[in-house]
Amino acid sequence: MPRARSPKRDEAYKMWLDSNGKTKLKDIASALGVSESQVRK
């Protein structure tokens, strides 16, 4: 059975869209308290 989708994933995507793609992924990761690689994947 697959894992449930993390709500942080949707939040990270919304943050990125709100900034018109200008926010760096490492900044989003630090704001959400997750690793950079989790945001990239």
C-alpha cells in the first residue's frame, strides 16, 4: 500500500507558484522544515 501524500508537498508547490517560480527550493525546504532533496523530488 502506498504512503499517503504529504500535505507539505502541496504547501511547497503553492509557495513556489505564489512566487512565480522565483523562490529557491532550498528556501522553501527550510521554511517547511524538510530537506532540500525532499522538495526537489
